[in-house]
Amino acid sequence: MTNNDIFKKLRVAHKLRDDDIVKILELVDFRISKSELNAFFRREDHPKYMECGDQILRNFLNGLIIHLRGPMPKKQKKTS
């Protein structure tokens, strides 16, 4: 299973549109255009197909966590 397959399955499972994915990636300060994003969801034999790298998938997963759970609360310093 490739990163592209994982990305596609997560997109379908969470019913995400292109706009949603772009916003999720912006949560972790990762910018991507819709046309770049669509290249990941094309068939492998399509001329404009692009492999999804580990960095993009990692950033998407981190953004998805923030999207679903919200930002991590700040840790309070312990006072002795």
C-alpha cells in the first residue's frame, strides 16, 4: 500500500473535499495548491500523477489530528 493509497482512503473515510484537505494542511503550516493535491489522487498511469511523499502524508496526518481533536493544550509548569 502506497502513501497515495493511504491518503485516498483517509480522504474517503473522513469525507474530505479538496478545500478541507488544504485547510487541514494549513493547520500545520504546510501550503499546497489544489492542482498539486489532485495529482496525488490520480491513477498511476495518468501523465500528471505524482507520488505522495512521506513529508506530505506526515503533515496531513498531524493536521488531521488537530482538525479532529483540536490543538494540544499547553502544558502547565509544575511549581514546587
